[in-house]
Amino acid sequence: MSSPAFFPQDIIIRKRDGGALTKDEIEFFARGVVNGQFADYQATALLMAIFWRGMTPQETAWLTDAMMRSGDVIDLRDLPGAKVDKHSTGGVGDKVSLILAPLAAACGLKVPMMSGRGLGHTGGTLDKLEAIPGFRVMLDVPEFRAILQKVGLAMIGQTPQVVPADRKLYSLRDVTGTVECIPLICASIMSKKLAEGIDSLVLDVKFGKGAFMKKKEDALTLARAMVAVGKAGGKPVWAQLTAMNQPLGRAAGHTTEVIESIECLKGRGPADLMEVTLALTGHMLVLGGVAPDMAAAKKQMAAAIANGSALQKFREMCVAQGGDPRVVDDYSILPTAKKLLEVKAPVGASGFVSEVDALKCGHAIMALGGGRAAVTDKVDHAVGLADLIKIGEPVAPGTRLCTLHINDDARGTRAEALIREAVKFTPTQPPLEPLIQDLIT
């Protein structure tokens, strides 16, 4: 092996002492974590130094680019049409991708979507799709391209050849307390998205109790960083800031969220979920050039739902990726829980719902077996919650707070206790927090 251009310890020391790294040093680091020139303990030391010392916007852009180029970068330039994707930083009940991707495709975009699995209290798009019998998410790049060309959308997991540096660095961050670092979060998200071969990107950056970012100002910092990285890479990126203090929609889990997503495509979705979905999809249509402005985008989306073309795209995606398309008309095909348990408001409850704590609802899903404490954990697709009451709705003794889908009585008891902790009441109708609070362009 030839001598390295740099020594890892020199790069670590420079960042430890608050210095800025050069483009060449950052590229050496990204290559080194893949080819072994940067040992795990050295990579961890540099990650911790970045965690404490931060990175300049230029360093973050260089790191994103170097991570993206650590493996294959998918080239979709030969496919006709604008290629636009959306990424969410995650939240409880956030099934937007399942609605947005077919809706955007029905309106004329190509949507190449590489998604992730759930970890902790937030659900993953791949897990939700795998609730559909036969649905395959681990496809190779040629199959991904072929489905994208034929259907207009494909929703798959990250292939081993795409951004291998991120896979290695994320696993190290997860076990060394360096996950919550905005430059590293930004580079992780953006390297994977830019490697998809997209023309532009819309981000949904969540903040609040059920989000990764608890504070709005932290979400705003992350949003601005990702928009700047997109600009540096020559890709237009818009970032929407969305509140995640209560779950999005009325369902959380896997089967329950797939059902709610299909209901949205049939024009019967909850107002809050549709508000977020239509805003993000509308931004995609504008960025992709198929709508001149949001007013025109809203008309296109309304037509695609009304005439059934968005639902048809969902069916076509199921067929192309091995899933059973009959789920669109027959929800019993999906994994079904053994028992339904209605959680009702206690005696003495009156007035209005003042809080539905998203984090506690997410923990209730985990208690049921519908979440992961570790990446290797299996999830129970059948369990979850539905019919969730929302902030501002009236309540009286016996009012249904939600319906739990359970496969184990003891787990159901724990989940019920968490829901009761999550939902609080007030005598007067509380003010409603705006869902969408900013747009960074």
C-alpha cells in the first residue's frame, strides 16, 4: 500500500484545536473510513472533534461531497422528466412519503426515493412499505432505474454501493454519542440524497417533542445548512419546518399508517396530514418545473387525487416492487392485530384536548412491538394505533382517545398507560400551533 497523503492524527489534531480542514483532508477522511486508512478509533476521535468544534459551511459542503463520492453516484440524466425527491427528519405518524411519491409522480415528476428504517420512536418508510405483502425495498440500481422509468417512482433502501462512508460513520456516531451534530447530520442526509441522481430536493425538517430536533432554532439551523449544501452542489433545495408536538394524522404504526396513506390518496385523509403532504408535494412540483407556482400545483394535486391517478401510481408501484396491489381495496390483506383496544377518556375528563404528546405516543408504539430499540430488532407490522384524538377536539368521559391494535395483552396495557399520559385536557379550547412554520429556499 502506498504511503497516505495525510496522517489521520494530524487531521484529528487540527480539528481538535479548532482549525478548519482542507478539501483534500476531508476527502482523505471519507475515503479512509471506507478503505481502512482511517481506523475506527481514529474516525471516532475526529467525529468527536467535529462534534465539539463544528465545521464551517464550506467544510460541511466538502464533507457531503466526499461522502457522496465514496461509492456509486446514480446517474439518471438519460431518464426524461425532472427527478425530485423529498426527505423528512422523521416523526411519529409521519407517513407523508407513501402519499407524496405517487401523488408527485401522477403530476409528472420522477421520484427516486431511497428511504430508511425506523429506529426508536420514529417509524421508517421501508418498514411501512414492507407491511404490504411481498413488497420488496432492497432493489439493485438497474431495477431501481427500470421501475423509475416505467412507473415514475421507486421507493427503496440504500444499496451497499451508495455512500458507504455514511454507513460506516453513522454506525460509529450511533455508539459514540456524536449523532446530534448538525454538520454530521447534514452531510449524512445530503450525501445520500445527492447520490440518488436527483435534480432538486424538498426537505421536511421536524421539531418538537416527537422530533429528532426538539427546538425550532436547531431545526432552522439544520435546514439552512442543508439548503446551503444543496446550493454548493448545484442542486436547488427547499426546506420546510414542521411542528411535531403531536403525531401527524390519526394513525401510527405500520399497517395503520399504510391504511391511512391509501385513504389520503382516495381523498379521505386527515386535515393535518394532507396539509403537510400537499405543501411538500407542491414545493416538489414547483422545483421540478411542472407547476409555475403553488396555486397551480394545488390544482394539479387535487385533480390527481380526484381522478384516481395518484392512487393508480401507488398500485403500479406495488406491482413493480412485488407488493400485492389488492391492499388498495382490501385492507384485510395487510398484517392484522389479534385485538383492538379502545382507550377512552376517564371519568371527570371534560373540555378539550390540550396535548397529545408525540414522544409518548411513539413510545406506546414501541411498547406494542412496533418500533426498534436497536437496528437488528424486528418490528411487528400489525400493531399500532388509529383513530387518535387531536389537540383542540372536545372530550367527555368515555370519549375515544384512540384505538390500539395489539397482539399481546401485557404490551397493550403498557401502551394504554402511555397514551393516557400523552393526552391531557383543559376546560377551554386551546390555541392551535401552526403545523408549517417556515420555508427556507
